[in-house]
Amino acid sequence: MFIVMHQGHTEKELTDILERLTQMGFTGHVSQGVERTVVGVVGRTYPELKETLELWPGVDDVVPISRPHKLVGREFQPQDSVVKVGDVAIGGEALVVIAGPCAVETEEQLLQSARAVKAAGANILRGGAFKPSTSPYSFRGLGKDGLELLAQARRETGMPVITEVMAPHDVELVLRYADILQVGARNMQNFTLLDEVGKAQMPVMLKRGLSATIQEWLLSAEYILAQGNRQVMLCERGIRTFETYTRNTMDISAIPIIKKLSHLPIIADPSHGTGKWYLVTPVSLAAVAAGADGLMVEVHPSPEHALKDGAQSLTFENFEQLMARVVPVAASVGRKMA
Amino acid sequence: MFIVMHQGHTEKELTDILERLTQMGFTGHVSQGVERTVVGVVGRTYPELKETLELWPGVDDVVPISRPHKLVGREFQPQDSVVKVGDVAIGGEALVVIAGPCAVETEEQLLQSARAVKAAGANILRGGAFKPSTSPYSFRGLGKDGLELLAQARRETGMPVITEVMAPHDVELVLRYADILQVGARNMQNFTLLDEVGKAQMPVMLKRGLSATIQEWLLSAEYILAQGNRQVMLCERGIRTFETYTRNTMDISAIPIIKKLSHLPIIADPSHGTGKWYLVTPVSLAAVAAGADGLMVEVHPSPEHALKDGAQSLTFENFEQLMARVVPVAASVGRKMA
Amino acid sequence: MFIVMHQGHTEKELTDILERLTQMGFTGHVSQGVERTVVGVVGRTYPELKETLELWPGVDDVVPISRPHKLVGREFQPQDSVVKVGDVAIGGEALVVIAGPCAVETEEQLLQSARAVKAAGANILRGGAFKPSTSPYSFRGLGKDGLELLAQARRETGMPVITEVMAPHDVELVLRYADILQVGARNMQNFTLLDEVGKAQMPVMLKRGLSATIQEWLLSAEYILAQGNRQVMLCERGIRTFETYTRNTMDISAIPIIKKLSHLPIIADPSHGTGKWYLVTPVSLAAVAAGADGLMVEVHPSPEHALKDGAQSLTFENFEQLMARVVPVAASVGRKMA
Amino acid sequence: MFIVMHQGHTEKELTDILERLTQMGFTGHVSQGVERTVVGVVGRTYPELKETLELWPGVDDVVPISRPHKLVGREFQPQDSVVKVGDVAIGGEALVVIAGPCAVETEEQLLQSARAVKAAGANILRGGAFKPSTSPYSFRGLGKDGLELLAQARRETGMPVITEVMAPHDVELVLRYADILQVGARNMQNFTLLDEVGKAQMPVMLKRGLSATIQEWLLSAEYILAQGNRQVMLCERGIRTFETYTRNTMDISAIPIIKKLSHLPIIADPSHGTGKWYLVTPVSLAAVAAGADGLMVEVHPSPEHALKDGAQSLTFENFEQLMARVVPVAASVGRKMA
């Protein structure tokens, strides 16, 4: 951490700062520039220290230089993490495809979807039993009944299942049915929930928050790892910007950035990332070309009858076409299908 | 809700749409424009219907026209809601000031702060016992011990107390100590928590999410009212934008907009809205002039020793000066102090 | 255009509106919904009409339904526009690569770059002679001398040249040297400049503004076409968001959206879209997979000595590697190289 | 400027960096932290240097510490600049009000407006003769005829006149009619135009760009001062965010920030800052309370017949009411009316 002094600071302000740093167990290291005096703060600094130092007399700005995350970083673990879910390895050489309906609605809807996405080459089944909903008057999911249906679909198709958990007190229940716990975008900074899934011995997919920086996202993942759960994958699902044509703006650069900063696998969700079914295929191909370890795609037997997110859901036929187009793009960047 | 047809739509697409609408219990009302054909959908529409209709052949766009919120709206209740907390009325003629430290740290820190803000004219004491923290390695609050200290400060000063609740399973505990439950910005769409505070018989302050639209914010408030709790106030605390000079961008227009759309009281939080203590006073004055029903301000005996948010905390002296400047501005817009 | 009436509007307000519409040459078409009354406005509406109608008594909201652009739209011209620049066709089957330094600095720098990018497979040379610069004290380009060097590089390598024009009065000068006029992001709504390049008989590349919606971008292109110049291509170069890790957020969805709404070719600029050289290759591959008609990439003999944008410039070696990786991805989506 | 080394950097990378810095005329100042090595770069650094240094082997990040603006800064000139326009002083003790129609439409419209705003207490008349328009098919202003009408209104009312100049080649023309040249938001980084108004001996109002940071805005003002024109005032008119209820998000904090960083006067434009006439008064009061030196407000004899921006224009009656409410708020923060 560095303290940048005001241009007109006094000598006393500088010596006071050095004394205070010493009292706090740090060493101050003065550097006289042409325009500015800077004090390097040597020791085990922490993010909140910046706010304290900014208030000291004579200080103009405080610049942190350490990255606040630890366990999720490449410095901590240089090699890629591979999360195993049944036979499926996420984060390895093969591209993983997660597909299924936004929400579990009926037995028929879910089983049809599960069979169709499996036939088209998907590896993992998705389906929401607990659904976040902007309005209290909209569909909020089947709850435990939805989890039962997911378990049935797993038995029948053999596919592992991912589903969202929205509340700390539901983790125990969802754990009994799911193979991967999903933490949704709106809960990316629900720290109590992060702690709870961190205590679970099960893979977790952490979606990026609507307005979360990459740094904040990694720190939320750090919460889970800090509780002892290393089976974490990240999911880029678009961020909120001024553009209204799409539901969100897919941050394609986030994929190579996560690969650079972290060892955790990164999945792309072009359904939420765009909000429009006809954009899902081109953005899926883009995500694979950019280095994503997997895709998560919403598929529905009849999108126009979907209770949620119909506009961004693919029909079975559209999903087959997507898969047909994904294979050569994956191959072109040296990846096979899981 | 209106269906805008594609320019080259066929006659059959139009008749199919009318038939489907009828099957769903709606009436379709065709309007031939110069460039476009539009079908008005008459009946009790709901937000999700848009997604369904968008997928029908021949449809270019679907435009909802009803506002999705109900109980929080001025249409539902034209007169202002006034939330009573002990002797303090929030949302009435008088301006309410909530002040205190970001986090409860020690007995001395909290009691000193409580006495100082009361002496300067504050009406309600704030202090966090459960603190959201971006990093798992930072201070996360004293928990139950912090609540005990808040209760002690209330006993001593007579001021009601507001404190944050972060998890549904903590509501019962926090209820026993607080006079107002605060739902933080990161939890604005933690729907399980909203349900839970909606069941509580206690005033709730709902902060706006970092990237929440005004419509989404009102719908989150609607969750609480829909559970039967009408004692809700909103708090504008800045939104996330591209500007990095401030921690957030205070959306000053949100104050008159909320007054227009809703009957709920609106509080301004210039501490989080700016992130810098020297901006708190001018932005407080602005919020009062724009019509806010109250201010929430972070105050600390020694901001540079604060465990959280020191950079945006006022000293006792600065807070006194703020109060001295707020009084004439409040008077200039026809408001007295609570 | 639709007028949504207030819930409690009076009968007189409605009849007044119908009368006024008639006086203005429109026909009002009333539709009684369950919650709202809506008036369809039939006739040749225009965007500004919305603002007028919103002010009429009894009106709650006004919803436009026509798209304001004409000549750039797929409705106007269903088949793709192909812009010819010498032997290079932009917008056809083949992927076009534009490469070169951000700014023209010296004869040696430019010629070395031109030879290197040509050898690696680039089709068009880029280089700025007039450079926008945030600070008045930074390098602003060589001006006419830079144009001369570009002409020399074209003579030597045979590659067509693209360069930016920043002021209406410079169009005539730049025209004499360039094969494609570039309008930069900061000038996307410099309407005087758009008019001027619209009068030129030369291909124009219009970059998207930092905070321009897709609709605004298309309307700026409409300016150029409206002046008679149909040789226009668009360039997505990232938008401004809250994320600070990258210089801009590359809006990958803009590529398929432009292909859907417009017949104009779309180029991707991953150099500005990311601001970091090590992100340029993955984002280039993503753009090609998403359907871009071309790439524009900054290349410099020695990025660390570049006068501008060194951090996002590729070395010759990095550019060769990029090209080697682009070829198979282009093939995988059915595209050959130009 | 500081170089933060990678955690695993080699000794050779460090010595190479020191050698290179010496060759470039800088001194490198090494500081060994617990986790990181940092090199202070001592000498006259410049913003672009960051990009160069970032590319050197072993470098993880480069942190600039000087502010890039000079002439506009408080360090350069501690006391407030006061811009004189006829009898009106902008930036002094008195609050200045600029009012008038968005666009000059007719003699009657302009003269009526001029008389009405003068009668209500406005000090300066606004009116656009050259109008930026998103669509090429919309009203773009009366041009020179509009300027003539402005001159006529000045003769009749004695009020100085502000009007926008959109192109460098129009500066000379507009100069002959205007008392203040306005540079619009879309032209904030039209550097050729900034140079040109910098050469004019006339007051300039520089509006903030839709997605301009405060730093970029100050650097655009620096362009004008660097050309020798010190009569510059800034205008906050809202920034583009994700919120769609308002046309822009008024950045109220920008007012005290500009006062802190710069000596230039700051005007608030609540008409563009909100886009809705019923928000103009509360946001005007907020801006005055936050310390603005003036307001710029759009007023029209009949907003519903306005050719531009009717939705955000006040009627004469509304403007009178605004003025009646501004006076006590201005007084409450120690300001009288100009």
C-alpha cells in the first residue's frame, strides 16, 4: 500500500505518518518524487487500511497494491482446478455443456428436456426448483417438489444435476438432491449463503453479480474456498449496462481474465447473458472461442409456454443446432466435447 | 400489453395470434398503423406473458403497459405513509436524521457516538452488528454482542435503533434488539430475506441495490408489503456507474421519483452515496432540498480508527456542522426537524 | 405510437386527445383494457412526437413502436451490403483483417508494421495521423505527414489504408490519402462530421461511441447513408461500464444484433475493446465465432515504445500467432480469410 | 508513477527495469514489501508512460500518482474563477440562472420566452440555433437565422445569450452573435472544436459528456485553457447509467467535486439531467443546495408544441414557481440571486 502525500504537505505531517505507521507495526518508506512525496507501507496490509490512511493529515490518496484474494488466485495454485461431478470433469480439456429448462415446471417438461438435451450431447442437467423473481406475484418455483423431479430425471438419464439454492437454511435440503449447488447472480454477495455452501462438500457454481467487478466476484468465490470447499466454478452471465437491447451485456473478456487470474473453471451462460434466444448460439460460439470451460444453456420443450425466461430459451431443435455448431468451434481452439 | 407485428407478417400469423389469445382468455384488439400492425391484449396480463408472446410467429416486439407493483404505489394509496418508530414519525412533515457508526465496534465507541449524535440533533441511532464484507478476511461485525451494545445505547439515550439483518434465520434475533430492521443494498433481491422481514411486525428500511432500477426496488418493497408489513421506508444510497471518483453515484432524482410513484418514505444515505466524508454535507443538503424524508449519516468518534468505512464517516464535529447547515435548508423547503 | 392513459383519466381528456390528434393529421384508435385505456396513434409519427404527447392531460406514458432508422435497416435492404476497397470485399464470405499501429509515428515504424502485418495475412493497413487524445499535452498525431507515410506504405505493400478523420474540414485532405475514412468513437455523434463523410464517395468505418446504444449507433450510420454514401461499415470497440479491469467492455452480442437489424458489415476491434494485449487474441477469436465480418487489431514493432496504446498493441510475433489461431476458428464458422 | 512487480519476478527483471528507467532519464526507487516489490519512478512522468512500463518483463501493474490536469486545478489557482458576461458574474457569490427554450424555433417563441424568463428573474438567455439530433430526420435548428433571433432577443431584453456551437468552422459565425459559447455533451471530446473555442476570446460553457469521468471532463476543459482562453465554466447535465426512468442520471456529487478539484464555475442542468419537467424543480433545488454556481433550465411557451425536448421543458408558470422556490434555498446556503 502506498500513501501519496498532498503537494503542499508539511514536514510534520510526514514524520507523524511515519510514527503512526511504526506504532501500527508497519514500516514507512519515503520516496521523494518531482511532484509528489510517496510513503510505501511495508507490512501485512489489509483493504480497510486504505480508508484509515486516507484520513491522516497531509494524505492525498492511498493506493493498494496487493490483490485481496488468495486461495482462488493463480499465485496460490498455478495449475487449473478440475471439478469432478460424477463422470464429468469441469475445467479440464473437454468442454462441458449444461442444459435444461430455466425452471422445473412439470414432470413431463423436465423429463422431456432431460432426454432431449442428453441426446443432443449435454453433460449436465439444469433446472430451477427455487427461483428468484423480481416480483412477488410471479412464479417462484416448485421448491421441494421440483428437487424430487430433478432427482427422478437424474435416475432416468444418468446426468448429474445442477440447481439453485437461494437461502442458507435451504442448503441442507438442496444438497440431498443436487450434484452442483448454484449460487445465483442476485446472491453473489449473500455472504451468509456463501459461508453455508462453503461448508458443504459439494461442487458449487457461483454466478457473477449483475454489477459485480471481477475482483468482487473472485472475493465471493474466496468466501467459499475459505470455508474449505475447493470445488468451485465461476459463471459469467452478463453484467448490467446502459444498453437495453439485450437483457444483460455478456462480458466476453471476463473469460480470459478469469483464466489468467484464477485456477477455477469458468462457464458461460449466454441465455442470461443476452436474454434473447436468437443470440444464444452466436454468443455460445464466442464464449467457446474465448476459452470458456463450458456452457450453460436454457432449453424448453415449448419456450412460449415457459413459466420463466421463455424469450431466452432454445427449443430442442435449436439446441441440437447449437450443439452441431459448437463442436467444430471447440475443435478449432483445441477442445473436445466432454 | 401490446403486440407489435413484423412489417411483413402474414394474415395467417395475425389470425393465429388472435385465436391463441382467445384460448388464453384474453381479447386481441387489432390496430392497423401506416407502418405496423399492433394487437392490444385485453385482460389481466402479467409480466411473464411478454416473453411468451415474443416467441409467436409474426411478432416483432411486445410492450407491457401496466406497472407491475401494486401495494407500494400511489394508485393504491394516494396519501403518504408515515412510519412510527417510538416518538419519531418518518415520512411526515419533519425531517428525520439517523446517525451513528457504520459498525458497532466497542461499548465506548458506540455510546460516545450515540450521545454525540443525539446532542447534535439526530433522532435515531444506527450501527451494524452484522456487516456485509466484500472479502471473507475483513471485519464482519460483532453479531449478537453488537446487538446487546445497541440495546444498551438505546436504554441510555432513549433513541430508537436501526441495524442490518443479513440472513432470514437472523431476523428473529435482530427483531428482539432493533426498532428498525435494515435490509442492505446487496440483499435488495434476497427474496427469502424480504419474505422474512415482511412477516415481522416491525419497521423495515430497504436500501436500493447497487444496480437496481427504481422499478426493481419498488418490487422488492412490494415483497415486504405483500407479506403484510406496511411499515416500510426506502433508502437511496447511490448506484454503480462508470465514475470512479465516488464510491457510488448518488441518484438524486430517485428522491422525487419515489415520492411520485410511491407513498413510502424515502431516506437518503450520502455516506454510501459518495464514499468520501467531505462530500457528505453537500450531498445531504441536496437530498433534503430534493425532498428526502430523512438522512442516514455515518459518524465515528475517530474515523481514522474505524474498522469499516472510515473514509466516509464524519467526526462528531463534522456532524454538528452538518446539522447546523441542514436546519436552514430544511426550513427553506418547508420542513422542520423531527 | 401508443398513448397509455392515466388510470383515473376523465372522458374529456380522452376526447380532447382524439380531437388534437385529428387536428395534427393523425387518427386516434381507442382500446379499453382492464386496467388501462390506450390510444393508438395512426399516421406518419416521428420520435419527437412522443415528447409532445407525454405532456397532454391524462397521458401516463407514450410508447413508440416504429424503428427510427430506415436506410441502414434489413427491412430496407434484406441482403448484406458488401463494401469494396480495392481487391478487398468487406461484408462478404471472407473474413477481413485490418492491422497496423495505433498511431503513425515514423517511416520506419509504419513500413515495418505494414510489411509484417501483410506477411502475416492482414488485408488492410491501419494507422492514425490525426489522433484523439484525452489530454491536450499528449501526442496528437503527425497530421499530414502521417498521411504521406500511409500513402507511401500503400505504394510499397499494395495494401489499402484506413485512417481516422476528426474534423469536417479535414475530410477533403484525408480523402486524398485514405481508402477508408474512420470516424472514431468519440465522434460517433459529431453530426457535422457525419454529414461530411456522407458526402464523400469513399468507404467509411463508423466506430460505436463509448456509451452509445445500438439504436443510436445505427442512427449515426443513417446520417452517412442519408447523404448518399452507402459504403459504410460499423465497428464494435467496447462500451463503457463499471468494470475497470478492462479499458472497455467488448459487447460481443452487438455483432449478431447488427447482423440482424442491419445489412451493413460489422468489424470487431478487440484492441480498444479490452485495452490489454493479452486479451486481444481470445476476444478476436470470440468475435469471429460470433459472426464478425472482420477484425481491426493494433500492432506495433515495439509496443513498449509506442507513443499511444502500447498496452493493447501486439508485437509482430503475437500478431502472427493471432492470425494462426484465427484461421481455424473462421473455418469452423464457415468463413475463409480474405 | 509506481511499478508493482510480479510476485515471482527475477532479480534480472528488476535490474533491467532500473537500467531502462535510467536510460529514459528517470530514477528508479526500489521498495521491498512483504508480498510485493515496488519501483517508484522519479522524474517528469506522463500518462502514456504507464502503458509502456506495463509491458516490461516482470511488471504486474503500474500506478500513476500525479493528476494529469494543470491549469484547471486548484493547485494551479487556489481562488475561484469568476467569468464575467456583461453585468453577470458566474462563479461569484451570486447564483446565476440561465433559461430559455431548448431550440430557437420562431421569433415569437423566442421573444416571449426571453421576456418571461427575464421577468421571473433569469440572468442569461439560452436557445439553440445549431441542434445535435440523434436522427438525421429530426429538427436540427435554424442555424444562422436562429442566431439572428437570439441577437434580437438580446437587444430587446438586455440579457446576454448562450448558444451551442457544434463545428470548428462555425465558431467564427457563432462568436459574432453569442455571449457564451456552449460545447455540448456529445462534443466534450471533439478536440478540434475544443481547440477552436480555446482560441476564441469569449466565455465557454463545457457540458460533461454522457459517459465522461470527472477527470476526462477536466482534461477537456484543460484543452480550452491551454489555448489561452481562461473564461471557462463547466456544466453537469447527467451521465448515462442503467436507469431508464430518467433520461440521464444527474451526478449531484460532481458539483462539490468540481469545487474541490478546480477553480472553474459549475452550472447544473436539471433539464437534461432528468429529462422530465416534473423533476426539474426538485433537482434544481438539490443542485443549489450542493453548491452549484448556477442553473440552466429549459423553458418553452408551450412545451407540448416544442420541436425539441418538450418533455423536459417548463412552462412560464412552472419556471416562475421554480424561481420562487430557488430563492429561499439559495439563501439557506448563503447565496443571493445574481
